[in-house]
Amino acid sequence: MNLVSVRLITADVPRLVAFYEQLTGLVADRPSPDFAELRTVGGTIAIGSVRTVALLGPGAARAADNHSAIVELLVDDVDATFAALPEGSVEVVAEPTTMPWGNRSLLVRDPDGTLVNLFTPVTAEAVARFAGTAR
């Protein structure tokens, strides 16, 4: 089994795509106005319109209603990433902080309210966990 993507459902595909493009520096593939993908080496952030929910089953997902999942992105230098964010461009939930498990993390919120953790391993143990993972 291989985790391929996480899909976020939104009422505003262009706005959410623009956010993730700015945050990641990637350009989204947009095969339709209702669907986009930002492909990283480790997986894909897929963004689907609320209009796609009917294809999944009535009521299968609700836009901007996430209260439990966090999208996590491994970055080379979380402090540099934080410093490079244009002021006021994203809602910062927590500035870079070193976590007890060895990652230095910056927590932001996307326009639909989903938490996004940008992190860099900083302890020897955390670095070892992510050895060989492309950033």
C-alpha cells in the first residue's frame, strides 16, 4: 500500500490552489476547474470542488469542516520558510517551535481552516527518521 494523496474539498478551488502554490512553490496541475493537484516527491495535495462530492456519494465530505487532520510538509529550513512568508499572507497559528519529538514546526492555517504544519527535523533522532526523504 502507498499513500498517494490527501484531498481537500473546497468551495473555492482557485483560492485554495493559490494558497498551496504560494506555500510550496509548486505549480498545480489543473485537469478541470473542479480539481487540482500539487505533486511533491512524497505525495500529492489534491484539491476538489464541492461539486465533486456528488461523485463520492451524497454528503461524503464538507468543505472547510476539518477539525482533526493536519497537512504536514517537510521543508529544508522552517525558520527561513517562516521569514520568507509575506507579512499577512497566511494565518500563523504557531511560530517555529521545537517539538518534543525533534521537529521544528511552523503551524499555519489554509484559507478553509485546515492546519498546515511546515517542519524541519532538528535532533539527531528526527533527522534519522527522515533520512533519504526528499524535500
